[in-house]
Amino acid sequence: MKYDYLVVGAGLYGAVFANEAKKKGKKVLVIDRRDHIGGNTYTKEIEGINVHIYGCHIFHTSNKEVWNYINQFAEFNNFINSPVAVYKDELYNLPFNMNTFSKMWGIKTPEEAKKIIADQIKDLNITEPKNLEEQALSLVGTDVYEKLIKGYTEKQWGRDCKDLPAFIIKRLPLRFVYDNNYFNDRYQGIPMGGYTKIFEKMLDGIDIELGVDFLKKKGRFDAEKIVFTGQIDEYFDNVYGPLEYRKVRFETEVIDKENYQGNAVVNYTEREVPYTRVIEHKHFEYGTQPKTVISKEYSEEWKPGDEPYYPVNNEKNNALYEKYKELAEKEGNIIFGGRLGEYKYYDMDKVIEAALNMAKKELS
């Protein structure tokens, strides 16, 4: 069968584009090498709980157009992301705000907190930060850095902070108000019933093939144009070498108790604790199930063939991506999009925005 568009990847970018193309009367085929739709946003029901299989996804945006768009496909609850951080036997609120500083230093006012941070920064005498450690210290001082940044960052990147470039942390927001809301965005929530239902509605009436690796079967598809959301370097057979990623390993378990940690997201900021955070999925939807499901997240070195998660957007990889982008621009009848196709970290709302903009440009 001849299709107008072959969409490679049933994640957010691919599903949004496919939905828009279908509305324009286009014949679309969506394929994915996994056995499910939804990409990394896929949720699966376990013990009556919608489990975020590939790590938690909390929808947040200040773009009303995007918010209205996604609300076509689901009703969102009013979940507010308020993670906590565990350092040894201490517990702190995130993001860094007056609740954090009050607990850390036993103070009450913004003026006191600002003075402590300013004094710590002044004593360091860092004029031009040479690495991530110096950059972070020059922004937040020693206490916040040592307890809440250093160990977590080193686990995330698998490197000592002194061996990471300063530009990775351009800024670290400090809030001098008592506010644990992690995001500043106007709209925030979790889709009631899980994310997978969103994708089922987006792709309703569209042909889908799962468990299909496009790169191994390019010749079997007949389409006027391709929307490719996989790894751009893989598409070009890694001709310049592979782009680098960090991967995430999840240990998910059902626990026979109603409440394990009392919060959806708990970060573990010591280097000695091997996982970066623990997610308790039921709290995203205010669950009252008799059991609970948790996922421990481990950030690990990525190698070709592994599932890619976070692009390592350092100078070397960004320069390599530009070479692949030049190749992509010379390709006829193919659009590269999404986190892997554009080699950039995308929040969900930004993926939707990018896909909608591409659809407008392509389908008008």
C-alpha cells in the first residue's frame, strides 16, 4: 500500500505529526521497533497503578496552545512536582528554596539565606570557573553543592565534577521563597489513566506496525515522505562515528504496602548510593491501591546498541551532530525530528510544539 507519510517512531513527535497528517486527509503508516506505542512516555498498568516504564514524565508547559492540544486526548489532574532529596540521614525539599535553606542552616528569612550563600561564594575566590564543580560552587556555595549537587551530578554523568565542563551548569536557580513547586510553568499535571491512552487516541484510525526496525527494512516501505524520529547517526550508518548518550536502567518492583516513601520523586544525592532517584508511581495520580510500585533509576554509560536516553550535548558531540545535520539536509523526502532525530534534550511540551510547527510547515 502506498502511503503519503511513513512515520518512524511511535513516540510523542511521531504521534503528533501522524495525527496532524491524518486530519489533513493524508494516509499514514507509523512503525516502531518496540512492541508498544508511546516511546519513552509509555505507561503500563501494574497492580492498578499506571507505571511510567521509562522513567517519570510530568507534563508541564507555559504554552497554552500546547496545553490545549494535549488536553484533547486526556484529562489531566493537578499534580505538582515537589521532589525531595535525601543526603545521608538528611532530607531536603527541591528545587533549592527557602524550605531547603531553612532545613540546612536553621534560618528563616531570605536575607539570612542570601548572606550565607554570598559569604560562601566570596570565600572561594573563583573568578573564571574551569569545570562544573567550580561553576556550581560559584553559583550556590559549598553547602548546597556538597550535599545536593555533587554526588547526584557525578552519578548522572559517570564523571567527577572536576572532569565535567563548566557549561553543563549555566545556572542553578535559587528561590528565596517557601515554594516546592519544581516547575515555573503555568500548566502542570499527569494524564488521568496514564500516557498510553493519549497515544491510542492520537493514533486512532492510523495504520501501525510494531516490532519493526526501519533501518533493517528500509526497502519494504512505499511512502512519499518519511518522518524519522530515531537516531540520526544510525540512519547514516554512523559514518562519522556514533553520537554519545547516557542510558538509564530501571529496577521496578511491586511492594506489598500502601505507601513506600510518601512522595512521587525522591532523589538520592550521595555518590555512594548507586541509584539517582526512586519513583513511587501511585503518587502521580493520588493512588489508594493496597500495594505500591517503585522504580529505582541508575544512570549508566551508553554504548552503541543500548537504548539512548540523554544526549551528551558537549562540544565534541554537538560538532559531530552538525555534520550529521548537514547530511540530513541533503536527503530528499525525509524529516528528522524529536530527541534522537535532532540530538537534543526535549521536554514533552517542546516536542509537541516542534512537531506541530513541522506539521504546519509540511502540511499547509
